[in-house]
Amino acid sequence: QVQLVESGGGLVQPGGSLKLSCAASGLTVSTTWMYWVRQAPGKGLEWVSTLGYGGGEFYADSVRGRFRISRDNIKNTLYLEMNRLKSEDTGVYYCALNEEGDSRGKGTQVTVSS
């Protein structure tokens, strides 16, 4: 049974940074395509980033150059390092098995506000 547990969100000022974590069980992150998606208030799910099992990194245009996806194979954990945060980055962030958000956890809230 796949379980994904996101953490690391919080309130941050514009221009600040956060690092999100996604602890995985029931799968091996090093051999699974892993995704971050987010949901802004009142909007649908939006794909943010993908990490291929071969290490390829993919980013939405809105976050490219500011966010970095990575993983720790020993901890079986996926990360999303977010820098130069903007108000439009506010939302609930989920890790998932595809862009549609399948098997996502409860998410972690990120609020970017002064």
C-alpha cells in the first residue's frame, strides 16, 4: 500500500525559502517517477515538478529556476526546495505518482505573504 506523507510547509515572506519533504512507504522513490503538485485556493491541481527514476528533473515554467526537486534514496524521501517564493506559490503542496495527483497524501500548506 502506497503512502505519501508531506511536511515542511509554513508561512514565509515573499522572497523566502522553504524545503518540503515527502516520506514514502509502499514504494521506492529511486525507482519510481515522483511528482509534486499543488493546489492554490479555489483552483484545481497544478503540476509543479517531476523527478524521473533516472534522475531527470522537470519543472513547470512558473517555478523553473526557483524550485529544485531531489530525493534521498536511503530515507526513501522526496524533497522540493523552494526559493524566491512568490505570493502565487501559495497553496497546498502534494507529492504524488503522476501529474493528476494520484496517491497523494494530505499535503502541506505553503503560504507566501508579508
